[in-house]
Amino acid sequence: MIGIILASHGEFAEGIRQSGEMIFGEQEKLETAVLLPSMGPDDLRAELEEKIKRLDCEEIIFLVDLWGGTPFNQVSALLNGHEENWAILTGLNLPMLIEALGSRLMEEKSHDLAKVLLEPAKEGVRTKPESLMDDYNNKNISSEKPSKDSAISQGSIPEGTVLGDGKINIVLARIDTRLLHGQVATSWTKSTNPDRIIVVSDNVSKDNLRKSMIMEAAPPGVKAHVVPIWKMAEIFKDTRFGKTRAMLLFENPEDALELIEKGIDLKELNLGSMSHSQGKAYVTSTVSMGKEDVKTFEKLLDLGVNIDVRKVPSDQRDNFTNIMRKAKSELGLA
């Protein structure tokens, strides 16, 4: 039998499993993995690995809530090396799950099962009155496919050309250990409307797997890129990017500081999450700091950079002064 793992933000996967079993009966070889607010990507990955082991199946299909979110990113990373026997479908809904529970009795391969599920998953989206769906279908909907290139190029535009005001428009600069994930690909992208998402990191730019995952997670109509810090400094000074609206993502505050010290003027940094590791202290539910992080933020503050602590645009801004005070106290720096 093909094993099934449901993965989601919050308890959605648990709830839809319960709904599926109410309709289809109690199931074997069906597991869930949920990302809770208190968890980081590594925690979810460990849970996924445990559930994969528990299934003990060669063929596995992962039904995931959101393309580009942390559950998808972690499953996608685990898929590497198992492409022949595993498959991922996003947009998890109840018709998809019910079809999966029934059809896996007749299919032997996860890829074949994935193909079977596509149509029921789409047909599960209907409207009443039906005219709403007709209006939608009659629209000419188009979207630009995300770029598969990891480097930014202005193609044949001659060097020295000035587009717009000659300055790249940074709509958001965010520090987030998870980089491009669900909150960024949905909430922040909708609120800031970038046409490019640029991950600025020397480490990630050397990691082909992570680069690939980031580009796959780009929302429709937005190009995703991964560049080293020195390259981002060049882009800031290139007048050919004058009409570009860019969202910058940093894995840590040290990378942001290094870019600013190269002469790049960033007035504000959004602080979304910083994962916990040995030697770091929890200062909020999503932010952990070590001694070097505290020193880096002090330098950023001295340079006049405002630190906006919010996970999503609708959140209230946390008081960064209080966060720094707590970090210093926990780390013995007070």
C-alpha cells in the first residue's frame, strides 16, 4: 500500500485526517506532520523523518497545504534521492484526501496516484451560485512564470542605462532563518507587491539544493533569485534596476549588516524569525539570539536602522528595546 503523509501549518493536517476517516473509515499507513508556532523548520523535518520511518513504505505521497510554505520546503528537501518512489501534491483539500484513500488501493506507484488526485482536488472547488465560477473561467488569467536562474541579469540592456530613477526599490528587507516560506510568499508578497524576491546570502548561494528549493517556492508572477552579498551590493549601484521592486531576505542579521557596511542604505529591517541553536536564548516565540547577534543588532541600531519585529504584516510590532534587554539578560550581557 502507498503511504500517505499530510503536512500543514497548524493543526489543519490533523483535522482533515479526522474528517477523511469519518467518511472513509480508520486508515493504516496514514500519518500527519504539523508545523506549530513554537517549531522551527528542523523540528518539522525531524517529525517528517519519524513519520516516514513509521510508515515503512517504499511508495509515499505527501499531501501538503501550501506550495512554498515550510512544510512543502521540508518535504521537498527530503524528496531528494527519492523522486522515483515519492511524490508531493500541494493544495490539500478533503476531496483530494478521500480520493487518495480510495485510489491507493488500486495504484501501486505514488506517481500514478498523484496523477489520479489532480482532477478530484480541482473539482472540489465549486461555487454557489454557479455563475461565480463561470465569471472566473471567462477571465483571461495570466501570470509570469518564476525565473529558474539563480543570478540576476538585465539581459541585453546596455550597462549605464538608467531605468526609472536609477535606484532599485526595496519594498521589504527581512531577516528570517527560513528565508522564503509561506508567510513571505503569501502575506508579505501581497502587502509589498515585489516583482523580485532576492535571498542575499554567501552560504545559500553556494548550496544548489537550497537555491533550487527557494526558486521553486516563489509565488506566481514573482522572480526568485539567490545572490552573494557582494553581488547585491553591485545590484544596488546598477541603474538598470531602477524599475525593480525587490524584497530582500537575509538568513541572519550579520549578512544584513555586511551589506549595509558595503554602503547600501537600508533604513529598516523586518525581523521575522531566528532559529534556536546551542548558545542562543529564546527572546520571543520565533526569535532566538546569541551574543554575536546582540552585538550585530547594536551595530545596526547605531547605524540608524529601525528593527521592525513582526511575523506577518497584520501583527502588532514588538518592542525591540525590550527584546534586546531580555536577550542581554538571558545571555549574561546586561
